[in-house]
Amino acid sequence: MRPVREQRVRMSKEACNMTPVKEMRVRDFMVAKPLVFTSDTDLLDAVWLLVNRRISGAPVVDERGNLVGVLTERDFLRAALVAGYHGESGGCVGDYMSSDVEAVNADDSLLDIATRFVETKYRRFPVMEDNRVVGLVTRQDVLRAVMDTFGPGRAAG
């Protein structure tokens, strides 16, 4: 599997100043073209990419690009425990990924996403458009978008 370079969408200062927070959309601050895995990706290869890119999780898609799960640091820790107790190592992403996945739409508002982060245990959501993964949004992306709008030196208005 060939890794894809992630692109973090950054709003320009002018766009931040002109766009009220309630009108900001996920597509304005998500990570576009996120790293994705397939179920048959070697688990150790996937974790190596996550660690080296300093990413805490990535979407898992099937051969048609449909979202089937998410691989997180927690999932790998579970795999490490299994390996430690049973003397097994490795496996595939599909063996350990979280398949109970919630996704968000690229047109959802920043406020909607912030609310979902507060009300759920999730740290990241795959971003969908036309039933395809087009991005990833994390709690930190939401905080960054808020800081770009209201950060030091900016007046809330």
C-alpha cells in the first residue's frame, strides 16, 4: 500500500476573520487526503506509519474506498497485549481495527463537530463526502480552527 501525504487545510487569516465560527465547515479545517489503510494492511507497517507521522489513528477503507473502520493507538495496544500474552505478533489491520465508526460530513459545522467531540469518547472522525473518505478531523483540528479565529490578538466579535 502506497502512503498518501496528508494535507492539513488551513484557512487564511482573511477567511478566518470574515467567517463566523457558526458558519465554518469541517472542510475548512480538516486534514485533507488523510493516511488511510485497508483491512489487509500489515498491522506493524500501519503502526510504523502512525508513529513516524505522529498520527494517533487513521481510517480503514475497503477496495472501493468505503469506510469500514478506524485503526487507533488503542487498537494497536490491544494487539500488543494479545501478542504479549499469546506470543503472537503482527496480523492485519482488519483483525484489530475499530469497526464501530462514526463519521462526519464535510459540510457539518465547526460547532456541530465540537459538540460531538464533547458528547462522545472519539478523538477523531473520518470526514465523508459522496460516501468516500475525503478527510479526517481531530479534536486538535477543532481547537486550531477556534484559535485561528479567536486566538491571541484577535477580538471575538
